[in-house]
Amino acid sequence: MAHLDVRVFIRATPERVWEVISDIPEQASWMVDVRRLEVTTEQRSGVGTVVEVTSELFGQPLVKDKMRITAWQPPHRFDVEHTGQFTGTGSFIVEAAPGGSILTWIEDFKPPLGPAGEAGFLLLVGPHLKRVFGRSLDNVRRIAEER
């Protein structure tokens, strides 16, 4: 199982950060690697919402992911279950902090290709995704602080 955990301090209230991250159709505007994002359910947010995403990996639109929101606790947390090429879970957690909020993005998933995929994740994919997720969270920070 692969694990990623990226955090950023944001000079904005948890409610303001939540406004940015919980607008599911607009996530493609701040997620650096997303090339296509489509909400495929009538409901646009909350538990049960399904999202299909095509993300790039090393500049190529290779990753097709399907996610279902499994927890929705405004303005503090939402969780997803990945059921596409990668299976596992993801979470966005917003915590109040002196002068603002801390936003944490956690991903736990099983890379494809068995042991070779896990080795590739440790050596190449994991460090790359950590940088990409960090840049995405910097975008959330910028948006939330500007509002």
C-alpha cells in the first residue's frame, strides 16, 4: 500500500478553505495534474457523489480514476474511495490553527503492477506526486487567501 501525506498552512478560516476544496466541479482549476474532471452523478457534492478524473503522470494523461465520496463533514473533512486504475482512499482534512488553517491531503492506494508497481511508486511516482500535490495545495492556499 502506498501512502502520501501533504500539508499546507493557509491564512484563512476552515470555512473559507472548505469553500475551495468542496466545490468538486472546480477542483480541476487548482489540481495541477487534472486534465479532465466530470461529476457523473446528479448530486454535485456530499456522500455518494461520483467523480471521474483523468490525471497526468509525468506530463502524460495516463491515470483514469473514478472516485466516490464516502464521508462529508463540512468544514473539516471529506473522504473518497478510488475505484479506477488505482484503488484505495483519499482524504482532505481542514483543521483550525492560530492565524488560519492547516489543510492535509492524504492518499492511501495500491499501485498497479504488483511488486514492480510498488517499487516504481517508492522510487519515482511517490516523490513526483508529493511535489504535484504540494503545488496543488499551494493553489488552494492562494485562492483561499485571496477571497
